[in-house]
Amino acid sequence: MGFLLIFLGMILGLLVFGWIWVLFEYLYYKAKGFILITVAGLFIRWDRDYYDKERPGKMKFSRTRLNQIYPTAFLYKKGVDASKEKSTFHTVLAIVLAVIFGVLSLLLGVIRTDSLSSEVSALLGGMCAGGFGLFFSISYYKLKRVQTPTGLDAQTWQLMMSIHQAKTEEDLAVLPFDHVLYGSAALGSKLKYLCTFYRVAEMRNDLAAMSECIDEMTRLKAVGLTDMGHFYLDNVLFSYYSFRHKVPELANQFYQHSKRNIDADTDSNGRRKLAYYAYYILNDKEAARRFVEEGLAGLTVDDPRQYEIFLKFEEKMLLYLKSQLEQ
């Protein structure tokens, strides 16, 4: 019974103190000019939808597959990575809280007082242990992120900087797929690298690089990915097998696996991929035309996450598909 109460307390600690930390992050970064884009935890999430015709920028609620146990928030400011913000106070606070909750969890696990029953002590000790785990992981993550990226993360960072600075596809970095660094990297680093590498290869129309990246994507052990992690992967794969290398069975498989998130992806990139799927896989020209028009309309939306090079590429590809539909 005591073990179950400790375990329950740990889950409660992760959730309660996690939501408190999310609130703190929101207030902290909002004061610095960042915009809240996503909040997610367990089976729920809120996303800012710039493509809602009636209320652009509205936060929309959705139910998902299991995300990370403790909640997280993604805040965005164009040209600035929130995780790279040089905030000594932010990092030190997480470390201090980790130490405090670590000490409290040890004390409550060892000391029994007359004023607290063993059950209450177990529950509170579990909550403090959950708080320790939360703030320890936050402090570790933030200390790691303010350092210069190394290994595969450095490759991803170089590709991202290329995207931010490029004016045309010719300006994008030409980097071979780094199989050595990729093989030893963590799952999260692999996913970021794969999605970034593919996007650069796609904009450069490097078919060989795209195929090489897709091969690694299909072999990726996806156990441990969040709901959005699965979406990022499936979003690339269903599009690739709908247009670049048409394999209806695989296009259907990856589309169905993240159908809800793919259908809800209403920016120009998301609509273009659905147009491929509708036209080349489903042979539904009317749906493809609708998705193309929605994608073209999305180019005029004031979405701070979009870069000029993205919009130019999406417009070129959407107009190409539109010409195919008009033949």
C-alpha cells in the first residue's frame, strides 16, 4: 500500500508542479515578447491556430495519444530559440527547486511523525519525489541547451541556421547525412535531425538525400515518441509515399496513424501534403483542388513561424500541383 501511495504521489507531483512550472514559463517568456504556441500534457493539448478564418490565433483544445507525463509549453519568438535564452535565474531556480524537493522527499521517506500518518507521509514523499524528478530534468535540460550544440544536435543546428538565413534554395546548406553521429544519438535528437534534414533536402529537390533520409525514418524505433513526435514522422512519410515515391499502402499506413493531426495541419505545408494524398493516392481531384486552394490562401496568413523561403517553396509546389489538376 505504501509503495502505491508513493507512486501515486510521484505522478501527482509531476502533474501539479509541472503545471505550475508551465504557468511560470508562460509569464516569464511572455514578458520577453514570446508567443505561446502549444501547451501539452498526458492526453490533452492546446495549439494556437493562425489559420482559423473567424478567429486567427485562437488556442484550440484537442485530445491526443499519450504525450509526456508532465506538461510542457512551447513559446516562440521569430529568430530566437526559447531554450537558448541566457537566463541564469531560470536555470538556477530549477536547480534550487530540485535540491529542495530531493531533500523533502528523503525526509518524508525516512522520518515518521506523530502528526502525519504513514499513508500521508508516503503520499507527500511521493509528491516531493515527483517534484524532484521534474525540476531535476528541467535543470539538466536547460543547462545542456545553453551549451554549444554537439554531435547530431550540432548538425541539426547548422541546418536550421541555414534555413533561417537562406533567401533561395541555393543558399541552403548542402550536408551529407551523418550516419555516424545519427547512430549514437538519442531518439529526440534523431527525430529533429531527420525532419530538418528532409525539409532542407526537399526544398533543394535533392531526391537522393530525401530517399536516404526516408530510409532512416522508416527504420526509426518510434517507441517513446510523443503524440506530436509520431505526427512529425508520419507527416513526412505519408507525403513522400504520396508524391515522391508513390506507394499507396505506405501512404495510407502513415496517414491513418496520425490522421487527426494531419487533417488538422492547416498551414500551406500541411494542405499541400494532403493535396498530394488526395490526388495521387485517392484520385480525388475535387479534394485535391480544395486543399491546394486552402494552401495558397494560407500563404497570406500572418504566421510568425513561417520564413520567406518556406512560403516561396510552398507557393511553387502548390502552383505546380494546381497546373497538374487543370490539365
